[in-house]
Amino acid sequence: MKFLRSLLFLSFLILLLLPFSQSLSQTFDGDWICQYRTEDNESNGTGVRTMSVGAIKENTFVALVSPAPTETNTFCYLVGYTNADSLNGRMGVFPYNQLDLVTQWSSGFDAVDMKRACDISTTADSFVYVANNDVDRNILVFKMSEDAVVSTDYRLVTGADSLWAIDVDASGRVFVTTIGVAPDKGKVLVFDGFQKEQDAWSSTHTLSPLATLTVPDTGRTRGIAVNGEGTAIYISNWDLDKIYCFTGNVTDGYNLNTAFDCAVHDTMTASTGAALNPGPWGLGFMDTKNVLFAAMANNFQTSIGYQYGRIYAINPNTGVLLDTIDCAGWNFAHTGSYQNYTPGNVSGYTSPYNVDFDENFNLYDLSYYAWTVDKWQFTGTIPTIPLTITGIVKDENTIPEKFTLGQNYPNPFNPSTTIEISLPQDANISLSVYSITGELVTILMDNSYLTKGNYKLTFNASKLASGNYIYVLTNNDLKLSRKMSLIK
């Protein structure tokens, strides 16, 4: 019996020499189809340039209308849609191309005008959070009623120098970013929500942040997305074409997750020969599926700028690109132009600055310059990717002498365990988990660049079944492997 177990394990090690495919658990096996776009007209349009969208449930969403930072216009307002399609669903009456319409948050005699808001976040219970750029940089909270988006009693003064992106986790904690114009670096501020700190949000309107994170590099932060538990935070840097991941929690703090490596340098040339310079804008985290999405666009660029606009699906553990929605390509394929639209499901004027999802995993984006919200459906099954890396910490005090992979601890474990890695020199490494029969379960690091040192990585296997697994560390031609046991 001992011999058979040894033979099985040896066979598995031989299998490791063969190429494994990520497609076993992380393949998008269909196409993205634009089901509809809200018509750019008097009866169902947003009315003017549309900056962000937040889905509440399928075909029920809120659009944020706001000017570009360089514009002198003052319009900034919310438009609700329910049971929406291309021609129907808008709540209320909105004058077309009205450049001074403003939504006001109010509670009693207290009032704050929406001003140059760049992002909103919505929840399934119909709350709408606005990262507002009034003088106090308030987070304003509205709620969608049966026929309108109405003010609540909740707002919070952040006191930041600027606000751009916003997201809310399942516990109601609010995550906002500052813009981060050089030489300053962008920041993330994390606040308890009104569900826990009702007096602060409804009365004093002041609350200290639970955590403050600083983005590693200078550059304009254009998006933030968090998972439902608030243990993984993703931030986009438009200038450097980067997306960062911080893992941890508000109790123990957050650390930059160097295993997540996502830099998207789309070098595009327009039909005129001019270079386009797109980067990552809004981010969205599709809970349950655990897929990160990044809206990629140019920086408030009209005309030739419409020839580019994409949305990438991204592995949340590694930063590897998994799938693409080519919004500009869709428009050109259906109209032969980047500046035409087809009533129904082609918006044109591609400028997808933000992204969100409903409970059925439909995706909502927008075309800023087409003044539309677009709904995309996937024809296949969106893969479920275990969010496995919940923390990675480097020991700055020692430099190891050799390349090692430590035995995980505790072992057996449920559901989290720690894996230690030692690197005597800077290296690109991969760390993967396989079933005992050699099937790829998840990729924890995919050719990630780590500087020399000792690392502790927390692996969360809450989505996996009980059993034995093999984790494998690869550095060029060198492979190390160990066995671990998950017992639930």
C-alpha cells in the first residue's frame, strides 16, 4: 500500500513536467453581446455626458451624469432606470443637453449640491453612494424609490483633497480614492458605513477612516473595486497603465499584494496614424464569480479617441487577462464607423469609463460621449475563480541563502493556511495549486516578479472541497512542490 501511494505521488510529479492549462477553471467559453443601449433622446436618454453607472438589479440601475474636470459646465446629476431597455425605463423628466442641472442631497435644512462627481456605487438594497467634489469632499447617499432617486439622511465629510472612485463592500464599508496628481500619490480611505455608524453619517457627518492606503506610484487613480468581504482592494493608475491589489482587512491592516501583477500597455494607432494612449479607468469586482473587470479608455478624448474602448476580465489573484469586450470593435462591426449608432444595441462614440454588474452577471458600462448606458450579456458560462490570496507579507530583515518552498501551516487546515517562500535573488515565480490527480485548481502567482527575501503568503481555500492538494513553486526550470490537506 505504501508503495502504491509513492507510485501515485511520483506519477503526479512527472505530470508536473507537462504543460498545464489555465483553461481548466478559468476559460470564458462564449461571447459578449450588447443587449441594449439606452437611447440618446428626450424620452429615455441620460441627457448629457455619462460618467458612471451602478446596477441595483437586472435592468434597474442609476447613471451618473457629470462634466469632464476641464469643463466649465456645472451639470452633475443622477438618473434612475427601472425595467429598462433601449427605449424605456427612465425615471423622471430630464431636459436634453441641460448644462446646469444639478442633483441636490438634502436632509432638513442641510443641503449639498452634487459637484464634479466622477463615480458612484450602488447596493442591492437600492442605496446610491456618490464620491462628491464639493468643498468638504462629501460621500453622499441617495436611494432609488419606486419612481425616483431620492436623498437620504446620510452623508460623510472626508476632508480629502479630492475624490474620484468609490465602492462599497457587503458590510456597508465605503472605499474612496483621492485622484493622486503628481507629485502626490493617490490614496484609499476606508470608512464604516451608516449601518454601523448611523449617528456619524446622519448627524455629525464626521468619522475617522478605518484605514488609509497609499498607492505605490504617482499617477491618476481612476478606479476602485473591492470584494464582498472587503479583503481584496483593487485600484487603477491610469497614467502608468497599472492595477494594484491590496489584501488584508480593516482590523489587521492591508498590504500591497505583489503576487498580483497587472499592467496593460495597449499601444494603439488611430486610422489617422495618431497614437492613442488608453489606460484603466473604472474597476468592478464580480462577486460570486470572483472576476475583476477593468474599463479601458482614453482620457476624455473625442474624435479618434472613439476608435478605442475595451473592458478586460482579469484573474483576481494574478492579474492575468482572461477575456476582452471590444466596445469600439462592436460599434465598428455594426455600423462601419466609430461615430455612428444603431438604435437598440450600438452606442458609438466609444468611451467606457466605468463598469458594474447585476445579480445575473450581466455587465453594464457606458459611453461617456454617446450619453448612453449599455448592457452586455455573456453567451457562455462565466468561470468561477477562487479568490485564494488574502495576504502576502515580506520579511525585510533577512536575505535567504537558497530558493525554498516551506511546508504550509497549519496543515491540515480550514480554510486558510500560510505558505512561506524564500528567494536568494530577484525572480519571476509562479505558484499553483493542483488536485492530487494533477488537475489545476488555481494559480496563486503567475510569473510574478518578487525581489529577494522571505515571503509569507496566506492561501484561502474556502471555495475548495476537502481533500489533498499539491502546491508547486516554479522559477524558470526549477520546480518545488509540497502536499497540503484541507479538512472541513
